[in-house]
Amino acid sequence: VIESLSEIIGKVKSAEDVHTNLVEFFTQIKKQRSKVELLAKADVSLQLLFPNAHILENVFPAPTPKDHYRMVAVDSALIGLVREWVARDFDLSPEELANVLELGVSI
């Protein structure tokens, strides 16, 4: 699971890739549902799904401290969304969840 998710994140090379890869990322999580749910039930931090603490900065280096904190906030939002999505029994589609994340980031 971790390898496949890391591979998807690693594909992002530009801002244009983000939406497509977010949908693929959430689709993969849903496909691996039973494993992800086991992690959540075992109270294993979903941080384990993201071996690199700074997911976005691995793709888009932060030019300023302000940008660094913005990326940390988005990374935290991504982890929180996955945690809530699992808890709510995957009640949105991967596309809808990608749109929610993008809307939240644009605020």
C-alpha cells in the first residue's frame, strides 16, 4: 500500500498533475480499503501511509518559509481527509474527495 501510494505521489511533476494524481491516490486507497481500515482500527497513524513527512515539498520545493508552512498545512489536510474518509466508510468518490482537498487548499 505504502509503495503504491508513494509511487503515485512521485508521479506529480507539475501543478497540472495534481488533480489527476489525487484522484488516482484516493482510488488506490479505496482499492486497498481492507488494509487501510485495518491500520485505522489498529489505531496506527495514517502517517505510515506517507513515509515522507513533506509530501508536497518532495514535488514542489518551497521557495520561502511561508510556502513551506502552506505545504505542511496541505499535507496535514490530506492525512486528515484520508482519516475521515475511512471513518465515514468512503462516503465520497475519489474525484469528489480530490475536489474537496483542492477547494480547501484554494481558500
